[in-house]
Amino acid sequence: SPLELVARVKSQLRRYTRLGAAVQKEQRQVYETGGLSVNDELKEVRVDGELVKLTPIEYRILLLLIKNQGRVFSIGQIYENIWKEEAVAAENTVAVHIRHIREKIEINPKEPRYLKVVWGLGYKMEKIRRQIFHERGREI
């Protein structure tokens, strides 16, 4: 019906202005947290300098989260941002991709350092300050 169509279009516009526009603000090319680095220009992911191979979907999920460190994204927001369609029964799809990303970037995927779950809300990329030590062992 025409009313349903208008409602769906308004819903998509609301999502774009609330989520899409906020996500696209930053134009940096390299994003880092702790030892995790994503170079969007080269499409490279490194953990402690080691190159990590991700699928295109895994890469886009990781990029979304690392660009917005500390921000919690619901499963629906992740799904709609990556697949560009309404999230219907998206929980398993997103959870499987998150698990695969964790297996590739985390030392212990069962106790993730970077990619955290916020129970009942969604997922976020943890902001981790990288510690750099000089020869005397003091943090700089």
C-alpha cells in the first residue's frame, strides 16, 4: 500500500541520518586500537604488525566498529550498515561473522580484547591505548 511504502522510505531515511551519516563523517585512512590496525586505503588489517586475512564482509564489519571505537552497535545496525537492507532475523548472521573476526584478530577469542559484546545491546570496538616503552622501561 502507498502508506506502507511511505513509512518504509521514512524509516530508511531515519536510519541513514541517524547511523549512516554519523559513520561516514570521518575520512581517516588508518584506524588503530592497541595492536590492531586497519588501513582502509590499502584494505589491510594487522595485529601487532602481522597481516590478517579477512573476508570482505568481515573487513567491513571490523572497519565499521574500529572507525567508531567505544560506540555500541546493535546487531540490526551492523546488519543494515553492512548488507544495506533491513535486518530480519540477523542475529546468527552477525554473530557468526563476529566470531570469525575474533578468531582472526584476538589472542583468545573467548576473552576478546578488541571486539567486545555489550550484553543485550550489541557489539563495540574497545578503545585501547597502545603502550610504547623506551629503553628505561617507562611508558611514553
